[in-house]
Amino acid sequence: MYDFAIIGGGIVGLSTGMALGKTYPNAKILVLEKENQWAFHQTGNNSGVIHSGIYYKPGSFKAKFCRDGCQSMVEFCQEHGIDYEVCGKVIVATDESELPGLENLYKRGLENGIKVKRISPEEVKEFEPHVTSVGGIYVYSTGIANYKQVCLKYAEIISQQGGELRLNTKVEKIVPSGNNQVLETNNGTFETRFVINCAGLHSDRIAKLGKVNPQAKIVPFRGEYYELVPEKRYLVKGLIYPVPNPDFPFLGVHFTRMIDGTVHAGPNAVLSLKREGYNKTDFDLHDFAEVITYPGFWKLAAKHADEGIKEIIRSFSKAAFTKSLQKLIPEVQSEDLIPTHAGVRAQALMNDGKLVDDFLIIHGQNTAHVCNAPSPAATSSIEIGKAIVAQIPQPQHLPTTVA
């Protein structure tokens, strides 16, 4: 009998396991992951950015968790010798029409308690010599990290705390048993007093297995990237972002220097025809049918038809993708770009066509379901884990540690 069982071995599931072990040192904790390694999906394919929290609505979980998580992630990397760098980033307007949006972003940064600075086009050049702009802001706290290393350290800590970690274990049924829950998997049956669903791309399905209405459906969006050839990496010193379109839920193509020194350009954002569809040709009939028959998807598609078409064009046209990047760095040419791995974002979408804009945690009988935790979940993972644990009723038989 376990006290807590966590479904999903990405960065949120592992951080939750770590937080549980710190809060309840005598608890029997189990983490189940269907793949053969930790951080296989969203976490292992993200951009590696430690986000500042500048984009998020003041007062939202995203804003608070990201701002606090930015600091706690840096401290965690320092403590455990994980590769990271606080390199800062520039957000630039490439057209006069974008200046009001840039100013709004600057004010939002201040509201969220983030250190930001307005910079002139000349000052932008001091940070990023090859960027052309009409103005920008500099965000001091943004950084980069190796999130796979972070996840492996989380797993190591859970193990040291006495937790049990199981890979290659897919949950297929959740069956109530008195006040407990029984998890039936392809690799055995496990009984637990409490279940925490951190299944990412499949979180809505796991919630339904637990007889909980997730209030939204996961719609997978593939983010496709190019990488600068080694001899052109000098064009990018750190992180370069455009002013995002306030009417579109994604940040736009940007340049990211990764912790290994490579420079990624992107992503665009297109509907994935499979929940774990990292390639254009990946297709799953069940996944596709779920999206295509969901009213919320068609409402979203109608609202963002123009931008959606641009994203699809960029997906199939390297020339169009390059043109988007040239708004930031005119020197970039098509031959400077080579395809690199894509990521898939698990985005919760409501029936009315609205994207769930914040982290979403839904509670059932002795269950908690993290039904929306896209970016900046990696940055915020330590804070999300602590928040999930704080929302769980304290088991009477388990003493807690003093925070």
C-alpha cells in the first residue's frame, strides 16, 4: 500500500514526488512512467529556457509560479551542479506598430515584480549586434538550463527519500477500493491512498479513468524548430524574442541559445495529428478523431484562422520560416538553417474554444489531476510541486516536516 502514487515522470510529476518526500518523510511514494526514461515527452523536448514570468497575467498561477520558480530553479541548479546560465533576453519590436505591445509587456513585467529595462535600438545592438529593431526591453532573470539533468536529479532525490520509481509502467485503469485507489498497469497493480495525475499529453484521459471531468481536452500542438549551422551561431549571443501577437496564444518564432551552445530558431505551432507526434508524418486515428470532433477546436480554429494558416505555411515552407526569422536577424539565410527535433505542447482547450490560460489542477476523490501545465511548467516545476502538495489534505497517519 502506497500513500501517494504519481502518474507521469516528466518534470511536474517528479517535482511533485520530491515535494511530497520533503513534506512527508515517512510516506510511501510511487512514481509511474510509461516510457523507458524520465522526461521523455514535453520536458525532454522543450527549449531549455528558464522563463522570467513577464508574459503572464498578473496574479495568475503562471505569473507567480514562474517568477518564484525562476529563482528556485537557478538555486536548484547551483546546489546540484546542473548546467545553467542566467543570460537574460531581449524582446524586440521590429515595426513601429509593435511598440505599444512592447510597452504593455514592459508594464506587465513590472507588475509581476520582474527586473526589466527599456532599451533603444542602439542598446539592443549592444546585447545582440545582429538584431534589427525599433526598440526593445531587456529581461535580466531569463536563463537556460538542462532540464533533463534537472529531472534526473529530482528522480535521484525521490529515491534517496525512499520513494519508488517505476519506468515502463503504463496506467490502464483506476479502480476505487474503499477509500483507496487501485492502479492497474501493464506492469502490475498498485494500491494507493492518493493519486496525483501529472500525465501531461494524456492528463485528460487519466482524469477520466479516475472518474473526474477534466473540464477541457488536451489538444497537441507541435512546435517545429530549425538550428543554426555551427558557423552562423555567432549571430545569436543569447535569447532573442519578438513582441508576441496579443490575439494569438503562442510567442512567435525566436532564437534560443541552448545550454550546449547550439542555437535553435522557432518554433512555429501547428496541430499535431498525434498526441506524441514529433514528426509531420505522425498520425493516430483516435487522437485525430478526438480533436476533429471536438467543438472547441473548431471555435479556436475559426478565431485564429489567419495566424493558423501562417503557421501551417511556415511548417511546410522553409522560405516562409526563414522570412519570419529575418524580421529579427536580416542576415539569416535559408542555407544557415537545418531541421532539428520538434516538441509537442499539451494545451488544454475548453468546449467554448478558449485555451486554458493558466495551470489547471482539478480534485476528485483522493485524486488530484494536473490538467494543464504547458510552458512555463519546467521553470515553475519546484513551485508547482509544492503547490500541489499544499492542496492535498494531510493524511492523519503521516507527520510533516517543518517548512
